Amino acid sequence: MSRSPRRVSVEEAADLIQHYNLFTVRGAWHYSWHLEHFYDEVFVYERNDKIYLFHDTPIHRWAPGPLFSNDHRLDEVTAAKGKDCPFWFLKVTTFDSFLDRRSAISRNPRKSFPSRESYPRVAQRLGCHLRRFALFQEQNRFIQWYDDLKDPKYQHSGTKCVADAIKDNVRVPREWFIFYALIEDRTEVCKCVALMIEDERSCSKINIATERRNCAGINNGGYGVLLDVEVIKTLCERGYYSCDSGVSGRYGSSKDVIFLDTLLTNSSGGMSFLT
């Protein structure tokens, strides 16, 4: 039994994960858990028959720290110290399954979006289609749309949005930066735009700007939630595993209705299994 964690290279960590069939907490995933991209070394702690492979420092304040283990009892991921927010997460299977899950937990599926009952109505009323762009091929387009749509009260420009994302993710491959836009069919005007990072397994939302509108009589039936839903539909079609909105505040009700597999976080600065 290890009395204290030991440092190992990410190459050795990959071998340990494979050899001992280590898994993430509750099957969650975040792009920063590609250890070879973001860490030079990690820690291993062994106690009885349990193995914990981890790093106690997330790559930035919005990311959960990596933790791989064979301990099924684990139920929380690591957040930056003092950042007491959930890790907003959704396992992606099929789009029908997602709508069915939402219908099952909604008190009134006909009036709550998204659900199997409300999705066709909201999609028809808002009349939009989704487009996907590589950020560094269409950066000016993203900045223009973001500036047009972001509420001025936030004092946050598209230029700053991109600069902050790059600063927080200096080791992210450039091709992982993408953005989705919700385009109105009738006018070809962008109604919502969201900067994201995709690693061909998961999609992580970084920031969003949207026109404010809600379908009458339907909760959460606006452009922002519709973009999230259309992204989920696309991820299902592409065979992705998950999507998330990082470790962040609630900011209204939309995260609750999208990220159905959200995890609690430990922001104490310590690791619960070391105590």
C-alpha cells in the first residue's frame, strides 16, 4: 500500500490505466483528461485493492481535474480550489433517448423544452438550422456574431471570448476549437453562437451568445437551448460519447435541462480518498 501518492509520467499513467482497467468517475469525460496533451506527470495512490490515478490541479478554472480509478464508490470530480460549482455533463447515446429522458423527468413534457413532445413544436416555431465551423478558419465570423448577440451588460466581446479561450487552453490542438451557429431559415441571420472544444469524443461548451426569444407557453423554448439540443442531435449522429459545460455556475435553468448526468465537485483543494 502506498503511504503517499507517487509521481508517474503520463506514459506510465497510460499503461496503468490500461493494465488495471481504470475508469473515470461515473463514466464522465472532459477533453482535458487526455493526459498526454495536458500534463507532464500525474499522481498514483494505492490503498488496499484500490488505485487512484489523478492530478489535483485542473488545467483551468472551468475544467474538472482528471481522476481514473477502480473505485466504484467515487461520486465527485475535482474542481479548482474554492470553485464550488457542478461539472455540467451529459452522456450522449441517441437523440431519441435524450428526448425520452427529458420527457420522463418533466412534469409537463408538452410545455417543457426539450422533450419528445415539445421538440418538434419549438424547432418548427423558431425555424433554424445548425452550422458548424472551425474557429481559426472563421474567427472573424464568430467574433462578429458574438458581438451582435451578446447582451451589452456582460461587457464581453467576441475578441476577448476567443483570447480567453486560447489563454485557458494553451495546450489544446488548434483543430479542436470550433463553434456552432443557429441560423434562421427564412433570413439566414445568426440567432445564437457558441464557442466549443471538440476532441472527437466529447464536446465542451466554452461560451455562448444568443438573441433572447422564447416560444410562448413553453419553458426554456429559446434559441440558446435549441442550439444545445441541435448540437446534441449532431453529436449523436457523429457517435460522440458526451458533452459538457465545464465546472461553472448555474446561470438560469438551461443547464439543468440539458446536462442530465451532472456531477458534484470537490473544491476543497484536497482529494477525498487521501483522508
